[in-house]
Amino acid sequence: MATSELPGFFSSLALDGPSNDRTIVVAVDFGTTYSGLAWSQTRRPDIQTTITQWPVAGSQGLEGRTSEKVPTEIRYNGKEYQWGFQISDELPRHQWFKLDLDTTSRSGISDLARRFPARAALPPGYNTDVKKLVTDYLTALRQHTDTFLKLKLPEAALRSTAIEYIITTPAVWSPAAQAATRECAEKAGMGRGDLLQIISEPEAAATYALDALNPHDVKVGDTFVLCDAGGGTVDLISYTVSGLAPSLKVDEAAGGNGGLCGSTYLNRIFEQFLIAKFGQNEGWDDDVIEEASKRFEELIKRRFTGDVSESFQIPVPGLVDNSQQGVKRGKFSLSGSEIVQIFSPVLDEVIALVIGQIKSTKREVKAVLLVGGFGESAYLRKSLRQAVGSKVEILVPPNSWTAVVRGALMKGLAKAAPRLERVKVLSRSARKHYGSESHMTFNASLGHLESHKAWDPYAAEHENLAMHWYIKKVSSIALADSSILRLVQGDPVKEDKPARFKYYTTSLVSDGPPSQLNSGIFVCEDPQEKGAPVYRNDGVKELVRLTTDLSCIPELTIDRSVGKDGKKYYRCDYCIEMTSYSASTKYEMVFKGIHYSSVEAEYV
């Protein structure tokens, strides 16, 4: 196991509080290709443990493989399944299934995935109930955590101590995918309600990476881009420092973006290179690919710096000597120029993402913080330095492969015990316009159209069904007298200031009191930054349908009034509060100042 000691801040805390103050926090980095686990206790936050022991074939406990992460892979044998390192190299297995939770913004098929498919992955359509795959895999992680904790803590302490899980998702995932992740985690036994948190992967990584910076090098106004380069995906997000003490405070400088261009594609491209070069040779078989790919994964991906004069000896056991191809005694020499060609398709996409994120901040970026397993590649770091220029530093914090799970653990500890918070995100950038379709008094000066006008018998006036935007996407303009770009028409999204969507409904008293309210929240991406539209159009999509149960509201508290048509009506004025967190959203109804958790959300 790996334990990180965090000096200074934690050493000043009282760590021996009453037992009912103790919470065990477990962080889960549910990755596309590899996943990680870490845990700590709020009474001993100075001890943060990353789980590094994993079962192999034939074992269920901690005996087996030592690694900072475990493969996100699962294989079924009837009703039983194997996961992670339990699956032998030559067997087919489910891979990359996590990405199928998000059917709206990014799927498991990208240009790189189509060009370089995985050899060991099962074909699409083979037992592809994605929620079952995710739930079973998360169950395996939870059961492994239980086994680990039982060996590290007394049984009595485990029975009397609450366990809170915090699990990560990509920043670009839709709310529906975030909700699906929560559903699977709940079914896997990772808790419900406040005992289970969801956080975005790059925000978790940024929490760890920003905390790892030398505090003397950080100033208010500094902007950092976080690039989480993993095995399957590359995710980015940016923050600007707004406060230094008592904890580091940051605001999102630009919405996150990402792509399917992780380091796994290097392995796939290398495999295709081998097949093209040696596939027809005498002695060729799968063992050749396995041995050669192992050397590529463990040595070349990490050590190659981009020097074309460099070469590496690659094992190709069983191949007959071939002087023209450089095969001799079961080895061949892989040149630096060949490695550059293997890296090129992937690096091109990563660099484009990083440059795009830097531009989207509309600020001078101080540094790119590079984390993730791919982030440890010397050639990737060198390529990024050349691409972004000398004014932007490329920094790699320690323990970069486990930055996501370490940062998630820090966020989980801060949630369970706010005194432990070291990095606080004050606000996030609205990536879209958010609003509702509302009936409002017809007003031609607001752009209302005659074709959308309708008569309201209750108010005895013409009304107009139009969009009311409560949160507006950040856009930018260049000032005529300055080269500085300023963000305008943007609404920062804060956890302590929920957005309030106002609604009202009327119904005849003769029909009885309203039993439920139905409403919807809509979004508009507005990619051309033309501004939020007045009316619902093809660019406006329904995000979520909300059903509010009114049975909890006493009937006598619902207002009654006589409409302009002389009939008696119930009139119910209410708000829906939308609180947006890192990777989850909470909806509550507010009626006459009272909050009711009676809103059912169905994502479209």
C-alpha cells in the first residue's frame, strides 16, 4: 500500500475527537482503462492510503498483483465474473464500457477507436447491458475495499463508523450520465444520498495538483490548465486563483473539454505496426504481439523522449531471423523515427485539446498541470512544451497517475469535515444557457411574436410561451480599445447560490387541489455565441423533466383567487432550485419559503 503524509495543515488539527465524529472516506477513480481506490478517516486525515494490492486469477483477497491501479475490465463465466488482474492476458473481456453510460456527448467510438480497435475487447452487442457491467465492476471495487478495511481496522470500529464514497466521472459527461453513474454505484453498495458523492475527474485531479504546487509560486490571478491524460481519455479544465488563505480558492476559467485520445491508442497503433511488419513472417503468433507489446508498454511509452536517433530492442520470440527486417535471435530494433510515427496521431489530438483549452480561458495561462498515466510520458511533455510556447510552463506533480483518486479523497474528506478543505472551487463556468419555457405577458418590445400569442382566461390578457433563461453561458468579446478579451453575459455557477426557476400554475377549485406539478428545464449550447433565443428552436433541448409531488403541502396554504373570468382558482407560485455540484445536480421545490425534497428528475 502507499501512504501519503500531508504535513503542516493536518498536523495542527485535533485528531482524537469523539468516535461519532469519525467518518471513513473512500475515493473511487472509476477510469476508462484503469481504476484506483484510496481511503482515509476524518479523525486521521494525515494518513491517506492508496490501495495497491489486487487479486489475480484464483484469488479474492489482497494476495496477487501490486499496482497503483487496476484494469477497468470484466469477464463473465456464467453468473460468475472475473475483473481487473484476475483476467488472463489471452482471454477476451469487456473494456471501455464506462463510456457507454454517456449516450449524448461522447461514446466509446472515436476516429482513433475506429482506426485502431482493441484486439482483446469483446465485439459490440455482446452482453452489453452497460449498467450491469458498471454495477458489477463497481461491486468488485467495493467488495475489495471491504476486504482491505477489515484487515486494517478493528471490526468494532468498522461497525460504528460511517463510510462515505466519492466516485469520479469525466467533466464533459451529461447530467444523465452522471445520474447513471450514481445509480450503478448505489446498486454496487457504495451508499445513497449524502453518503455518496460524484465529482468530475479533472476537478479531482486539479484539487490534488494545485495543492501540490509550491505556495510561494502561486498568486491571485494565476490561471492554470489541468490536463488529465489517461489511458482512454484526455480531460481538461482551467482555474484562476482567487484566494490563497486559509485555503486555496479558485474559479473555473473555462468549461472542461476532452477526447478519446489516451495512451491506450499508442498500444493499438503499435500492435497494428507489428502486424503490418511481421504478420506474414514464419513463426508469427499472438505470443509475438504479447511480448513485444509488453516491452512497448513498460519501457518505450514512458522513456521515449522524441529523439529520432534513439532505438529500442523489442522481443519477438519465435520469429525466424530476417536480415532485411532486422530480426535476429528473437529481437528487432525499433527506431526513433518509427516511434514518432506511432505517437503522432495521438499527440496531435492531445495538443489540439490543450491549445483549445488555453484559448478558451481568454487569459494568460501560467502553466499546464499534466497528470494521469499518459502525463508521465516524456515525449508528451516535450511535445506540449514546443506547442504552447515558452511562456507557459508544463508541470507534472508527484504521483500524477493517481492524482484523480488522491484529489477525490481530499474532496471527500472536506465534505465530511469542512475543516479539512485545502482547495475550494468557488464557481464554475456555465457551459450552456439554462432556462424554462414559461407563459408570460405578451410584450412585443421583448421580441414576442403574434404567432405565439394566446389568451389567458384567468388573467384576462394575452400571454406568450417563450424561453426564460436563468443561467447564461459565458461568452466573450474583444474591446475596441484594448487587446484584452473580457468575459460577458456569463453567469458563474456556485454551489452556495442555487439557480431558481420560477413557475406558477392555476387550476379550477372545482377540480380539486393540484396533486403534482410538471415542469422542464431546457439548455442551449449556443456554439456560435449568438445569445440565448427568445423561443424554443432546434438549438434548444430539454435537459430534464421534473415532477413535483404536492401531497406534502397542506391544501390551506395554497392560495385561492377569483380570476378575471369570475371563476375560483387555485394559484400555486413556486420555484425549482437547481444546485449544481462538480458532477451532480440537486433539485428542490421552494413553496412559500419552505424547501421540499419532492422533485423527481428524469433526464431526457
